[in-house]
Amino acid sequence: MFKNVATKIAVFAFTPADGLPKTGDAAQLTAYVSKDYGAVTALTDTSATEMDATNAPGWYWFDVAQAETNADFLLFTGKSSTSGVKVVGQPIHTTPNRFTSLVIDAAGLVDANTVKVGPTGSGTAQTAKDIGGAVPAAAAGASGGLLISGSNAGTTTLGALTVTGGTTLTGAVSATNASNDVRGILLQATQTGVTIPTVTTVTNQLTAAAIATGVWQDASPGDFTVLASIGKWLAALSPATIATGVWQDATAGDFTVASSIGKALYTGNVVPGGAGGLMIAGSNAATTFASFGISGDLTVTGNTHFSLAGYMDIGSLIVDQAAITKTLLINGATTLNGALNVYALTTLAGLSTGALSASSIGVSGATTLTGAVSATNAANDIRGITVGALGANVITAASMNADASTEIATTLLAAAVDGTTTVAESIRNINSATSGKASGLGTTTATYRDLADTKDRIVATVDADGNRSAVTRTLT
């Protein structure tokens, strides 16, 4: 069987009970293959064909796909869904495709009269003459022969030669190009094994200073008249020409390049100081800024609106009209004569206000609130307000919600006072020990009930003197 070539495989079915071939069982047979000792998988062909029930009883064949023969060793097996029927497969070592077309002589050598050279399926047949014609007739290393490691006679001419190891030139290096130079020789930064003689004299040596002098002191008229040359272009420029070209430039593309000065200055033909234009000292029309910093005093005669992530850091603030801001930080005294709506407010000095609405407020100095403090969060509380000290009678029962006392009591009773034991659990424990029913006091186990007599609150192991060695408490 040829490797990687579609073919057929035959299997034999028989009944072990009587040793006779099984005929008419094609629909019940399934064949399998294992490639190169791998997993056993069913063949793609699931319909067996019975060869000849009379002349070849028990023999069935399956089609085998090309991919199913792509292995050096194939093991074909099978089975029947008919009870009592066994199927005999066969192991096969494949043969390379077209192997039989090779001619092997008595010595075991392959005899090939022609060789194809070229892309697969379209190579050109080559003869010994064709192959030999590519090899020089002269001996390797001789003049006109192949280059070899060591000495090579004669003169070798190469269009390009790259040498990665050490190189020794015992003769002179002469130039044969039109420029009569040796610019074709490139020396790398590190020349291992190469000795370069000391250069004592260089004719017409160029330096950076010499090049600069030649360019900037050039007075040759012809150097400034060649069309489209840099010299001619620079000679035509003057400070006035440059200024006019920059400030009167109306080319649209000059204002669209990312990070360019033109793009940064261009404001869509809006004059400086106008709405959407550059800001200038003096009057500026309605202007919106993402962020704005002022180191001196700021007087705002109209409404000031800070929205989204707007941030305002102020040393001292006086609000005479309604103001809305996202975040407000005040370093100095603050007086609010009008309403102030702030998302987050922090002041480092006193805050005196008539009407203030804020999501969170932090005040480090004295604070006077003349209006009501109302909660608008989901919990309907003012936990966001942290107070350092309160004056006398600031918080009264009338000023708190009806459930304030319950919430305070719940918080106090839930506080831990002895390890993880809370105030409420401690009280339950004391009540049972002092007022609950007791039993077993004359024994080694003393039990104290809760006040409602529903559970054993304390169970203690004691000795004859009443000393406790172990205590179990149920404090819930």
C-alpha cells in the first residue's frame, strides 16, 4: 500500500462458533484504522462491500481516503454488530508513493538518468551535461576555478565580496571603478584580525567647521540661481517675507497637522477675545474652559457654573448669587449670601452659610449653619457630616427623627466590651447569673436559666467549693 494515496482495504468476517466465513453481513460491518500506533478511529467509508459470497465468502472491502493512509505503519481492524461475528483486520507497512518507479542497480544504488529542477510539478529535466556546465573547467583554487579556503591562484574579480572573518591583504588595493577610488570597501566598527596601517597624510580632508564655512560663506552667484535649489529658495527670503507668510497663511492643511503650532493656534477664524477664540487680557466673550487657574483675585459679575468634573480651588470665597459647582476647595474664610449647590465641599477655615446643598462637606474651622440641615441620600441621614465639637443644646430630641433613640440604643448594645462579647450579651449573662432560675448547685454542674426560662444561659462545671473549671454560655 502506497503512503498518502487513496486505496481499498479488505477484512475477513467469520463466526468463531463454527469457524465458517460470514456472508451477507456488509451492512453490519465497521472498519477502523490506527496510524503509526496512534488512536483507533473509524474509516470515513462506513458502507462495506461484499466481494463475492460464493467465490470469496467472508471477504469485504472498504474505501480508504488519502489522509487515512498518510503514515508509515497502518493497522486496519473491524467489528460487526451481528452477535457472534468476528472481523479480522491486517497490519500494513506503507511504501512511499511512486517508489516502484525508481531503478536500483545490483549494488543497491538508485540509477537516475535525469533530474528535474524547478517548482513542484513543473521542473525542467536536467542532464549531467547541464549540471556540469555550471562548474568551471579549471581546478578549484586555480586561476579561473572555484574559490576555496586557502590559497587561490590568479586574480579574482567579484562584483561584491563579504568577508565575516579576519582578512589579510598582502598586496595593494587598487580601484577599477570610474571614480578611481575604493569606496566599495566598508570597514565595520570592530575589525577582529584586521590591521590597518597608520594614516599620516589625508589630502583635502573635510571637517565639520570646513563644511559649515563653505555653506554659510558661499558667495558664488550660481549657487543661488539654480531653479528649485535650497540656495535660490533661501536667497529670496527676508524677515518681512517670512512674517507675512506665517501670519497671513490661509492654507487649510497648515492648521490640521497634529501637534503643530498652526493647529494649536487655529480657532476657526474666530478673533482673539471672541467666543471660541483665544483668550486675551481685557474683555473676552462667553468662553468655556475645561480647567482654569488664577493666581490673583477673581471677580465674577455674572453667574458662574461648574459642571461634571469641574474643580474650583479658592483661597477665600464670597457668594452673592446662586452658584453650582462639582468640587470646591476653599482655603480661606467663606461667606455665602446666596444659595450654593456643591457636589463635594472642603474648607480649611470657617464656613458661614445661609443655604447650602452638598453631597459631602468637610470643614476644619468653626462652622455656623443658620438654615436646616436635611438629608437627601438613600439612608436619609447626615453621616457624611463629621463634627469636632458641638455647643450646648445643639442636638435636642425634637431635632432628631423618631427612631433616633432606637438607632442609638441598637448601636450601643452592639458594641463589644469584653473580647467579642457585646453590651447586650453581657447584660443577658448578668441577668441569668443574678436573677434567673438555677439548678444543680449542689452538684458538679450548675445551670442558670434565662429570665424567660426558655434556655440554659450558663452551664458551669464546679467542684465541692463552687469553683468553676468550665463555663458554657448561650448569649443570644
